Amino acid sequence: MVDVGKHVHSKIEINDFETTFQQFETLHKNYIGLFKGSVDPITKINWCPDCVAVEEPLKNCLFPLAQEKNIPILEVSVGTKEEFD
């Protein structure tokens, strides 16, 4: 279980989603939920092309703005492409 009460940006695996989401939703009235593919161990690149395309805007815009506004982010890794399909 991830302690989601102390962090503005919490990262979890999809297997922990159900219990962590319930805890997160209880603690935070407003939040951002972000679901992403995981990094392929062979290529070292996220297998999801959409996730790759938004990585820089997330890092440069969304994450800093969320931190500035104190809006928590729950980032969920959906696993490998094979796990997701």
C-alpha cells in the first residue's frame, strides 16, 4: 500500500489501484488520475505512443501546475503492453 496522504504525486501499479484509489479518494476532494503504460525493459521506452507523446507536457506543464495548486496526482502504471491487452 502506498501512503497517498503525504505526497502530491503518488505512483502506483495497477495491481494496487483498487485499494489505493479508495484511500486516495477519501483523502483528496480534487485530484488528477493519470494512467500510463510502463517502460519496456528492452527498449527502455514506454510502450504506449500516446504516453511518450505527452511525457514532456506532463513534466513541464501539468506536474508543476498541480504542485503549485496543491492538486494531488495519482499516477497508475497499467503494466506492459502484453498485460494491458
